[in-house]
Amino acid sequence: MTCSNISIYTTYLSSIEIGEDNHDSFAFRQFVEDAVVCGWLQPYDILVCDNAAIHEKGYNCDLGHFLWEAPGLDDDPLNILLLPLPTRSPKLNPIELVWNTLVQRLRVMKRDSGGNHRCARSAEFVLNNIDFALVKRTYRHCGYENF
């Protein structure tokens, strides 16, 4: 993954808000298709998903086939592999390790501030200070050596 892809991804994600109208299989499918169009997902990438219903049911029953067979911007097949994680496997899911980091750091902040803190502000501070190196370590910890 190059820095330019990270920049595209960060810019793209900063425009997304989670709400009642976008937390279903249709919204996830649209997110994946937009990620392909904007260049964040590219041929021969691997998209790792947990087994949440929005990732594999409804509009996404054929997501793996779509990502592998659909023509990309150059009309060649995308050849993007959808890799579903096994049920109850948080140690294989890098985002679970990032959430674990968030929880651990919030606990330290709570203890250090005597419990007089605002959870939302603390969470924002912690998330804003999770750097790419930490994310990279979580992927490597989960066995994704080439990240």
C-alpha cells in the first residue's frame, strides 16, 4: 500500500458519516464500489471483512464474485479477493486490535484524570493519535505480513 492510497482512503473516509440511513448491506456495497472507483481498492488487493450480516447478506451475497470478476477502470477484471474472517476471531481482525488500543488508552486516561473526563473527547483524542505504525503492527500481528 502506498502513501497515496492511504491519502485517498483517509480523504474518502473523512467524508463518511454513520447514520440510520447507511448502516446496511446496500450502504456497504456502495462504500466498496466507491472505493474501487476512487482507486482505494485496486486490482489484486485483498478486502478483509468480518462476518457481519451487512458484509455478506442482502446486496452483498455476490460481493466476492463482483470484486473478482467485475471489469475495472481498464476493463480487465478487478481480481480483488474478498477474504471473510471466521466467526469469533478477533485476533485475526486488525480493527479489533485498534478498538482494543482505544479501550486500553481510555482506561489509562480515566485513571489519570481521576475519572473526571468526557468519554467522547477522550476517544477523539486517542483515535486522532493512533498512527499508521500502530495500524501496521496490528495487521502484522494478525498475520498480514505484506501490509
